[in-house]
Amino acid sequence: MGAITGGQLAAEALIERGVEYIFTISGGHITPIYQYLEGSSVQLFDTRHEQAAVFMAEAWGRMTRKPGTAMVTAGPGFTNALSGIANAHMANSPLVLISGCVGLESAEKLDLQGMYQLPVISSMVKKAFVCYNPERIPEFMDLAYRTAASGRPGPVYLELPVDVLNGVADPGKIKKIHTNIDSRPVDPDKVHEMMEMIGRAERPIIIAGSGTWYSNAGEELVRFVEHTGIPAFTSSLGRGTISDTHPLCFESSLPIRPGAALLTNMTTDLIIFLGARMGLFYIFGEIFDKGAKIVQVDIEPEEIGRNRSVDLAVMSDIGAFLRECNRAVGQKSAGDALQKRFSGWGATVEKAREDGRAQATPDWESDTVPIHPMRLAKEVDDFMDRDDDIVVADGGDTQIWMGMTRTVRRAGHYLDSGLYGCLAVGIPYANAAKLLNPDTRVCLIIGDGSVGFNFMEFEIAIRRKLPIVVVISNDLGWGMIKHSQELRIGHAIKDGTHIGKVDYHKLVEALGGKGMYVERPEDIRPALEEAFASGVTTCINVMTDPEIISPGSVALASLGAYKAD
């Protein structure tokens, strides 16, 4: 039997764990792993930029609820991956980033691509590890994947120096560990306290966030909402855990969403946060009435009580908690009583939704040229009307318009960057979504600024036969920043906000895909129909009105950083 190297042990650990895809760009420092993955059950999926590889791994982790895997080489490969890691950290996406680095013997020798990587990434991940011994690589692999998936999910970094990968392992010191953690803590006493608070409330709401998705609690959420009659809103990856089409779901909890969210957030007397976080999108807790009671349920203790005092703090898995809640509701008669009690409040919320949508309807149905970006978002939403359709949004204003419009019918089928606000996620997310769901329609709507970052991922979609449809909202520049400058300082600074007209569709045609150009709103749907019927990667370049200001731009302009004085 030949000598066993660290690279071989790393590859075997990935194979034994059942990793399907590693999103990656090759490099000399990770070749010792590549050579043992060649021809194995693990597929190396190459991208054109390490950032895109991490974004694909992040999307894979979000949609499967299992850690996605990215692997990059040392130095510039590592630094290229950092934006994706920061985005995953803010979004709590399960992800393992494996990076090579210069050999231990090369420290302080000015070796090629040498840098101290661990201090750079430590604050951006759930945990960062470096393995210094070939024999221990299987242990560290297990540790990385366990950490990424347990408790509150998040990205984990594993660094493997190249001389450790090339080093020969002592068979007697190798320990192969493979542990899966499935812990669902819940405190029944807290359930009863919450039910008592619901009994005293007049205007309660539920806000279900990413923790609801990661705990696979959708069915339990629907049961609880139906038992109690409490109006429900969703946020982040919680979108779709109860369908927007459900009569008791009032869509996104974002205050800028046309509908019931703003009025309801301001007038509720009891907010039940289920795996959701109280940050910017709730004005750091200030949007809720000061007298409102708050129940916050989260698997991560540090998240409870951020920005606002909480009346009932529950450290629990959301799924386990909701199961106990549904038991506590008990007999159907009790559920009927709660539904009857909150029926008037539910009618008020429904009226707020109708009024809010009526105000937005002129923009959704606008016939103006250039095209109103809300009309574009509505056309995409109306066309992508199947339960299994996947929509990805990327950009500043573009992501805002789509978030204000998208009807999410199924969890895990709407993706955007999340709170980190990282541009460039779109094409990698869409490619990952199509790779995971080959028979599902995948549509990305993206701004013309954002599309430039990872544009060559179009080539990956074409080469890998991933027929995604990419709709570019082309407003000729960096719209969100342009408008925020106009609002704050009275004019836009052209250098840095203006891009101009670019024929992105022709660039995609040159790469071997399909390109389309749209200037009139009535041509959007026919273009979508033709694009999906073609069965090839398609770019639809849609010219949208550069003068329309989004609520996101207004919010950005209100930040202190944009004061003119």
C-alpha cells in the first residue's frame, strides 16, 4: 500500500461526507486535493472568479440547508473569496470554504502568493481552522462541516497549507470522524408563557425569518397560523415558509413593501419573531410601537434582544418550538376561539394590504417609456407564476423593486443578497439554483451595474448548459447611489454613478447564448416567453427609466454618511 498524503485524506473526507459539488477555481496550492477528486463522486464545478464560486456554494447551502462547499487557492484566490464569505456570514448561510496556503516552511520567506490568511477571515466566519498535520485533516473536515450546520448556520473556514497536503500521513495517527448533529432544543414553559401573551393581545403578528426555513418549520408555521388566526409576515429566507397566497400571510415584513407591513408593524401590540433579526429593515426596532410586547425565538442566544428589549426570550429551534405551540393550542375549539378573537384584526390587516397594493398599482401597470422598473418587476412576477419557479434578485434598486413585488409561493425559491447588500450574487446564485433544480425555471433580475461584476459567469452557464434567463434592468448607471446623491447633495456625481448604454445582450450572444433587447413594457412578457422556450441561457436587456427613485434610495439618502454639510 502506497503512502497516504494529506491531499488524499482531504479528498476522501469530502467523498465520504457525500459532497456533491465543490465550487472552485483551480490553483497550485489545492492541486493535491484536486488530483484525488478527479473521477470521484465529487464534481469540481469551476467558475470564472473565486467570488462567484463562494456565491454558488452559498446559494447551494441556502437551498439545501446543508453546507455548500467552495475551494480556492492561496493568496489572491483567498482574497477574491472574501466578499462571498462576508455575505454568507451576514445571511447565516451554511458554507465551508477550503483554502490552500503557502507551506509552513515558507513562513516569512516571501513565497509566491504568501500571506497570513487566518487573521483576515476570522471575524467573517462562524469559526476558522488551520490544520497543521496531515493525519488530522479528516478530523478538521468533520469539525468544519459540523460547525457550519449546527445551531445557527454560517460559513466556516478551513485552511490547509500545501506542505500539509503534500505531506505523508502516519496511518496509525489517522482518525476518521463523521458526526451529524441534530439538536432541537425547546422549553415548554416558554410556549405556555407565549400563549398567555397571545391571550392578552389584541393585535398580534408573526414575523417568520430564516430560522423558520433552516429548521424546516414551514408546515408547523402554517398550522400555528391557521390555529390562531394571527396574521403572518415573512422575511429573508423565511419567505415562502408560509405562501404569500395563503389568506393569513401578508407577504414580506419589509415596511417598504406595498401592502400591510408598514401599518401593521406600527400598530401591532405583540410581535412574535421566529428566527428573524431586528436590524435595519425594522429601523433597528424603532418601527414598532414602544408599548408593543415582543417575543423573540432564536437558536442563537446573542441574537435575542438586539436593538430592543424583549419581553419573552426563547432560545429554541423554530420547528421544535412551533410543534410545542401547536400542541398547546390543543383542541380545535381552542383554535376556533383564537381565530374568532383575531378576525377583526385580520380584516384590518387585509384592508391595509389592499390599500397599499392599490397605491402601487399605477407603477406596476405603468405604460411609460423608458419602462418603469416596478412594471418590469411585476412582469417578471406575473410570468414566474408556477409554485416551483425560482427568482433571484441582484442589485441596488433592482433588488428593492423585486423585493417589493415578488409573490413567493414556496420556501427556498426566492434568493437575494440579504442584509449584507452584496452586489454580484445574481448569476452565481441563478447558476447554482439551476444546477440544483434542472427542471425548474430560474429567472434572475439584475441591475446593469451589478451584472458587470461576475459577467463571465454567463460563460459558465452556457458551457455547463444551465439555461437560466437573466433580465437586466438597465437604467444606465448605479441608480441607488445616483438618486441618493441627488436627494442629499442636490445632484449626482457623474463619475462613479453613470455607466451609459451597454449592449449586454450582444455580449451574451458572443459567448454563445441568446440575447434580446426590450424598450417597451408590452414587449417584456413576449421576451420572457421566447427566452424560456429557447432552452438556452438568455440575457434580456431591458431599458428602464433612470429617473425613478426607489424607497431604498430614499432610505440610503437619509443616512448620515450622505449629509451635504
